[in-house]
Amino acid sequence: MRVGICAVGRMKAGPERDLAGRYLDRFAKSGPAVGLEFSGLNEFAESRARGTDERRREESRKIREMQADGAAIFLLDERGKNLTSEAFSTAIADLRDQGRRQLVLVIGGPDGHDPEFRQSAERAISFGAQTWPHQLVRVMLAEQLYRAATILSGHPYHRA
């Protein structure tokens, strides 16, 4: 199954970008052994619309245009479910085992996700109740994808 990330906002050069890249590279190398292929990171600029609702709708439209038909969508959202690393890896493996061809993990803009788009997603996932900068969310997501591949392969990187 192909696994990609779609993010609103472009990440500038710096340590966060380097660290996210390192984990995504590790995921790209370890994922194929467990049936997961990293399909890349798509990012685009935040909407310049005046109103919050309009910005959310515009960003959601762009995200939908980027995804393949039938792709599973996991949103990173403050109202999402806080999963353990094992539960996150199981959710990904379940999609893979059901024959789904693509999973897209979506990091929204500063205003969050359009409510209609949130409703259409397969899952909404949270990295806790605190608010995180988007740069750190990308690092945490990249690391969790790598960790999921290691959990699914039985590699000792993940120790409970």
C-alpha cells in the first residue's frame, strides 16, 4: 500500500525539516518489507482567503485534488483520537490487509480542517491535547510512520 503525506504549508529549511526527512527516508527503506511504500510528501501554501471557513474549504479542495480515488484519509486533528504507536501501526496494517491501495495522512493549515472534509475521512488522529507547531507534527508523523514499519516487521526499534 502506498502511504503519503499531504500538508498545508511549506516547511522551511532547518533542523525540523532535516529530522522529518531522516525519518521519512527510514520509512521509505523499511516500509516495503511490510507492504508499505512511501509515496512522498505533497505540500502547498496556506489559503489566502479572508474568512476561516473559506480558507478551510479551499485547502480541503486542494487536498482532495491531490488524492487518488479510493484513497484512505487519516487527518491529523486536535479532535482526533490519540492512538498508541501499536494502534497506529495496526490501523495502517488493517488498511493494507483489506487491499486498500493508498493512505494519505493529512496535516491541515492553522485553521484546521473543513468540517465536511473531517467527516469524510476514515480517521482523525491526534498527537495529544496540546497544540503542536506544524513543523513538529511533521517530525512526529514521520517518526511514527517509521515506528509503524518497525513494529509491523518485529524490529526491536519499538520497545514497550
